[in-house]
Amino acid sequence: MSHLSILTFKYNLAKLRFKPSRPAGRLLSARDRQQFDLMMYKPDEEEMAKVFDKIAGEPGRISRSDLQALLQRFDKADAVGEARRMVCAADSNKDGYMDLEEFMEVHRNGVQLGDIRRAFFVFDRDRDGRITAEEVMDVLRRLGDSCSLEDCRKMVKEIDRNHDGFVDMDDFMVMMTRPRKRM
């Protein structure tokens, strides 16, 4: 079993402990993993608006080229086709762009746990099951933000619950699903 599979298994097992009918030591079935990935988490609307503004090349709307550029920065295969499909799926007023309302509508019903896991691997560039400060810095640079390595280390330290100097899948899930503090 690969290191990633072990992490996924360990994470799923911890989350499924509340099921008393599950015999101890039984491996997760494909059905268990599918059901677990379909769990939904409501995104924070203020955070989503910030994400929208970060992606939008022009104020108030995201174009196919905005999405294509973002996908290409993350080495996504078929960035052109994927950007087209994303805009088509969200563009309810058929103007060829995704505005904030359409963007929010896509996320209104929540984000699936599987999507959050996929987001983890955007950061975990070397696929070792943990996110380093260097990986955070790399992703932020790809997103167009500049951040010092020291600042990235502080971010990792804030999220790292077991104090091993890394963000593992459990840390990431807690960060992504916890309610945001209002300032």
C-alpha cells in the first residue's frame, strides 16, 4: 500500500469511528470511500469572494482565459477545455463569463470532501502526504502572491496540530472545514 493510500485509509478510519457497527480492523470499502467523499461542507462566503477576486482578471467577472491561466500555472492537462467547461457550467446568464453570483451559486450547496482532498494535493507537490512551508510558498507564487518562507512557516505552524512542522491531511481538513473567526 502506498504512503498516500495509508494516509487516506488512516484518515477515513478515524472519521468513521463513530459507526459502531463497523468491525474493528475492517478495511474501508469503495462504497465507504464514495460516501465519505460526498460529505459536504459549507464554504465561507467572504473567503469565496476573495477567491473570486483573486481569479478574476477584470473586476466582477471571471473569463475563460482567467481560468485557463490559473489551470496552466498548476500544470493542468487540457486547461483550455477545462476552463471552457467550468465557465459553461456556471454561466447561467450565458454572457460567456462567470460573475460573483454565478461563482457563489456553484458553491452554495457546499464543497465535497473529495474536492477538499484534491485541494490538499495541489499544495502537496511531492505527494508525500504532508505540506511543507516551501510547498505553500510555491503555490502562493503560482497564484501570484509573494510570501516569504518565514511567513509560510508561520502559516504551517498555525495549522500544524501535532507540531511536526508539516500540514498533514488531518490538519488540512480541520483548517478547511472549521468555522472562520469573524474580525
